[in-house]
Amino acid sequence: MRSRFAGRIIVVSRLLLLAGALSAGQESIPGQKRLPILQDGFRFVPGTWTSYSILDKTKNETYTMTIAALTKETILGKPYSWLEIGVEMKDAPPVVTSILAEETGQGPGRIEKAIVQVQGMSPFTVPRKYLEGQDQTVGEFKPAHIVRKLENRKITLAGKTIDILAVEAENDKGEKLTAQISLQILPIVVYEADTADLKMTALDFGEGAKTKIEGMPLPFALWLIETVANGLTKKK
């Protein structure tokens, strides 16, 4: 009897510590990665998707990212689109992030809602504090401005011939990137992008994308509690 009672005390203590960490802003949203885009390059065409191989130069690791444009909504008279970003990394479960973002001429604007799902776990809704301001960790779309257009050429990608334009670009922080863009590769029209931190290259693209979020999203705090509870159950 003593061991069972002690076990319950430990579980409650861990949940209280978890709640304290959440309120203090010490938790982070899993699986979030930066995505370089070009101003005026985003196309909110429902069903379009592209998969990329991405090299994180700072960590010397490679992962796969897929970005898709899904359904549209209207909020207070403004157009919004559901966008979905999937990340697959070595030795980690795949993560899908679904974002309801305002459509603007520079790409995704204000984020109304975001849902994240780690494979094998329940999806959760992202707290507003992670969607804006200094604590933003989801949907960091920071477009770069094209400052120079270079050569045009044709390439074959996944058996499809596409037109490519090489460009040089710069973001509002003065950070430079080189890219090869194509209006045939949606939704971000980027075939390849190279920055100081990462290099991304398209693997395939197409239409017919649908959401990969499965199940009813939980509030983030409840998701954390469920995650800890499931972890304790598995340890037993």
C-alpha cells in the first residue's frame, strides 16, 4: 500500500512541476523548423504540395519537410488558408503542423490557429503566445526580397520538366540567400534555397494534398499531462 501511495504522490508532483513550467513559458512546441520563402512567391492554391530535403548547416543534420496548402476560410472578411508542414527527422517521430494563416501579398500573415501532432500521439492546439510576439515558435514566415535575377533554365524533377529562375535575395535583417524558383512548384515556388543556416532542395511536388492531422486536438496543457501520464504508464 505504501508504494502505491508514494507512486501517486510522485505523479501529482510531476504534473504540478509541468504546469509550473508551462505557465513560466519554459515549454516549447515540438518539431518546429524555419522555412525560407520569397516575397510575392507564396501561392495559396488548395491541394498543392512540395517535399524538400533540408540540410541544417548549424547542426549538420538532414531532414525532410513537406509543405502543403489545404482549404480556405474567411475570417472577418479576410481570406485565410490552412497550411500544413510535415517534418521527418532521423531517430524522431514525424511531426505535422497545421496552420490557419491570413493570405497576404507577402505570403502567410497573421496566424489564427495552429495544431500540432507528433506521430503516435494526440494532436494539440498551440497556445496563442506561441503564435505571435517574442515567444513565437510556430509559423515564422519571414519573406526575403529578390534583389537580383540571374539565369533561366529547365530541369527535370520527379519526371516533370519545370522552368527555373535563379535569384539572389535578402530579408529585412540583411541576411542573404540564393534560390532557384519556379511557378510550377507550389505553394512556395522554391526549387532550391541556400542560406547561411540551411539548404533546401525540392524532391517532388504535386496536387491533391489533404490534412494529416488525425483525431480531436487537445488543449496544450492537457496534451502535456496526457504525454507525461502515457510515459509513466509505459515505464511500468
